Amino acid sequence: MAGAQRLGELLHHLHRCSSWVLGWAMSLLCSLSRAYAHHQVTERVARSRCALRSGLNSLLLHVIYFAVVSFTGWGLLSALNVRAPHARPRPIDTFFTAVSAATVSSMSTVEMEVFTNAQLLVLTVLMFLGGEVFVSLIGLGSKWYKLRRQITSRHSSQRVVSHDGIELATPPATIAGAGDEDDDSRSSMSATVVVTDEYNNSLLDAKMRRRNAVRSLFYIVLGILAVVHVVGAVAVAAHVYTTPSARQTLRRKSLDVWTFAVFTTVSTFSSCGYMPTNENMAVFVRDVPLQLLLVPQALVGNTLFPPLLAACVWAAAAVTRREDLTEVDKKGREVTGYCHLLPARRCWMLAATVAAFVGVQV
């Protein structure tokens, strides 16, 4: 009887202990989960704040850029003389035209033939500076500059740390009994320095690879921009010179051939749609070769720019076999952050979609 009572007490004691341990474990688990959830929320809020701050800075830079370009273009258009002084546009109309050209929205409240060749060149520059490809090129240049500054600052900080380490390592031990302890501390310090140097070097190598990739992509986009505009302007000018009807149309409207060629090429590539004639392209309704010359420029400056860029990156990597170009070709947006650099599969799908839609529309 006593043994059964003792066994019952032991079981009751074990039950109480297990209940206490289970409660303690549950409370510990709840506190850990709350701490983890708090850490996750804090980290998510920090990331959101950082992304919001970066987005606001980017938005502010874009607003400042387009405001400066628009006001500068408005000032130049107002300062230059028009063809007919009695038909000079109002300041608000000139400002609206400058903003429309800078934002490639192709809305105008004045006739284009009012402007002189100099004013048409100003509008050409505004359309070029406001084009999406050129704005993205500025973003690439800014990213290249930031990476170069980070690498330079990291190089200088590493030189300072190594210099301080040499200065701290020069004083000898003054206490004879502390020799072994000094040796142990020096060995641990040297091991820490080696690990830190390896980590810093790996970060520096990653930064340099990314810098080289962004730099190579910057030059490729710049080359595409230059080649398309030069070839397009030369092709349009050559067509005008070899086609009497087109040359007669420009002579009747007092338009310079090269001004017309450059203006039309920039406007077509930037998807603006301005033309230096009052009738836009309607005056060239029977000029089929000119229309066929402008169609590739419109496509390359818009939906077919990512496939063209990917093809140029692949060709440059295959010809030069440079490590940075190969990395750009394989990783693309992951290493450069350039939104127009799409994977090969998406480029093929985009090109097929464009061809299909154009075919259906025709």
C-alpha cells in the first residue's frame, strides 16, 4: 500500500515536472518566435524605407533632369528668331513644345514650319536628351561612377588599415614574461587580419567585376545609340538627295536636307513622332522607301531595343571573349541592373510578339 502511494506521488511529481518543462519550453518558443517576427518586421521595414528613399531620390533626379532640360530648351527656342516675326508663337506655346519634345510626347500647339533650322536643331537635342535609351544610358553612367568611387574608397581604406597595422606591430614587447602571450596575440591578430583581408579582397573583386560589366554595357549602349542615329540620318539624307520628289518637297518648305534627316531620325528612334513639316508624314504619303527607312528605326528605338542589345552583347562577348562581356551575356540584369537587358528567351519571345502584331496589323 505504501509502495503504491509512493509510486503515485512519484508519478504526480514527474507529471508536475514535465508540465513545468513543457510550459517553459512553450514560453521560450513563443518568445523566440516573437523575437524572430519582430526582427523580420524590423528588417522588412528597414528594406521598405531604403527602397522608398532610393525611389524618391531617383524620382527627384528625374524631375530635376527633365525640368532643367525643358526650361533650357524653352529659353533657347525663345531666344532664337522664327521664320516670320509676325507669326511668333506665344511663350506658353513655346514652353509647351519644349516640354513635349523633352518628354517625347509629340504634342504641339504651333505649326512646325514656324521654326527655323536652328530652332529645329534645339528640338532635336531635346528629343534626344529625353529619349528612353539616352536616359537609361545616363543611369548606366551614374552606376559606373558610383561603383568606381566605392572601389577607390575601399582601396584607400585598405591602405590606411595596412599602414596602421604596420605601425602597431613595430613596438617590441617590454615585459620579458609576456613574450608568449604577445606571440599568441600576434598570431591571433594576424589570422584575423588574413581573414579580414580575404573577405575585403573578395568584396573588392566582386565590385570590380560589376564595375567592368557596367562599363562594358555602357559602351555597347552608347555604340548602338551612335550607330543607329548616324546610319539612320545618312540613309534618310541619301534618300532625299536621290529622290527628286522628296528633295522638291523640302525645298518648297525651306527645310535643310541634313536638318530634316537628323530631326526625323532622332524623333523616330525616341518614339516622339515630331516631323519638321506641318503635315507630319502625310506629305510623304507616296514616298514608300522613306517610310521603309523609318520603320526599322521606330522598332529599334522601342520594342526591339532589348533584342538588339542582347544580340550586340552576345556578339561582343563571342568576338572579344572578355570576362566582363561574358558575365554580362550570362547574367545580364543580375550583374548590371539594366532593365532593358533581357534574357535570350525573353528577347526571342519579344521579337516574335512584335513580328506577329505587326503582321496582324498589316
